[in-house]
Amino acid sequence: MLIETKYFTPAEATKTLPLVKKIVDDILITTKEMRLYAEDVNGQIENDPFIKKMAENVEGFIKELEEIGCFYKDWNFTIGLVDFPSIIDGEEVYLCWRSDEERIKFYHDIDSGFSSRRVIPEEYL
């Protein structure tokens, strides 16, 4: 099954932020709980039903983001990075937001990441 990419304008991506923020908070809280639990059991988490359930929850949260049309990119689960597909100056890019930012202000090329992000040009805001 081919899934069509949804491209967001900065305004459209911003409209999703209340829901995206809630989902990212759920991801960050759950993964923090997972780390704390793993410490409590000295890392003996293989086949642990509690860890398995929390991991399933995180997978569900990530799927919710993908259903909105954006992608979770923080695989260390510490700052909550989310990318929104977009078109700027005729090029496919990702609008880039992280959980401690009030609004979407940055973007980066598809094949680069957070460290290469730039301010969204004023005419797109």
C-alpha cells in the first residue's frame, strides 16, 4: 500500500501542535518511566511484561504522529523532535519542531537533520 505524503505549510503544522505536544509528552513520560524501571530492575528487562506494555504504548504514540502526517525523530527520547514534511522554495523539506519550542520556526533538508536546521523564510510564515 502506497501512502501519500502530506505536506504541511508552517500554519498547518502549527495548528497540529496542541495534539502533537500531548503525544510527544506521552512519549517522553513513558520512555522516562521505562528507563527508571530498567534501573530499578538492574536492566533485567528482557521479556518483562511491564516494559513490553510501555514499549507498545510508545509505538502507538509514534503511530498517532504518523497518522497526523509528521514523524518522531528523537530516538534517544530526550528532547522530543518532530518533523513535518513541507515544501519551501520548491524543495521537499522537513519543518522541524522540538518539545521545548513554543512554535515551529525551523526547517531542514530531507537528507539532513536537526543540526542543519534553518529559520523558515518569513514569506512562508
